[in-house]
Amino acid sequence: METLALIAHNQKKNELLGWVKDHREELKKYKLIGTSSTAELLNSILEIGVEPFGHGPQGGDILLAAKILMDEVHRVVFFMDPHTPHSHEHDIQTLIRTAVSNNIPLALNRTTADFLIMQEPKKK
């Protein structure tokens, strides 16, 4: 089963929540992981079993990059807020570069997330 990471900056969490609601059936085909606050929000409202792995500003983005390097993550949905400065901007850029350089599908907004979820997961 492919692993799909779900991440959202604070200003985008409600948008991600709506996207997950819209794609709940498709998401059942994946092992879901997420940064701790995103996972907590999704699990508390939707009870969909998102496994938390760390808080973004406290190294969670770097942990996700490491999981990509270890071939433990196969797709990433990251609803990022480009209008708000983030103290961990370097970590975010490291995550994005790691996904791109390892050919991992990475959706940074709802439209690309819709395209990403349309492709059937591969059996891992």
C-alpha cells in the first residue's frame, strides 16, 4: 500500500480538511501520515486514521524528507500558505527539493491534489 503524506499550514488546514472530506473514499487506498497538528485535526473530525510523525516547525518537514529518502512515502499533499512567512522555511524547501529530486508526486494546492488523487496507487 502506498503512503500518502498530508500536511497543511495553519491557514490552510480547513481547506485540506474539506479536500480530505471530498476524497475520503480514494484516501482509503493509502496509508495516511501527517504532521502532528494536521493528523490530529483530520483524525478528530473525520476519524480516518492519519498517523502523526512530527510537528512541522519542530522538524516535521525534515522527518518527512527523511521518510521520502527511505522510500517510505510515495505521494505528498501539502497545502502551503505562500503568503505567510514561516520560521522553518529552509525545512519546507528541503522537503520540496527532496520530493522533486526523488520523483515523488507533490501537490501544493487543491487543484494539483485533485490530479494526484486521480492516479491509482501502486501496490507497494
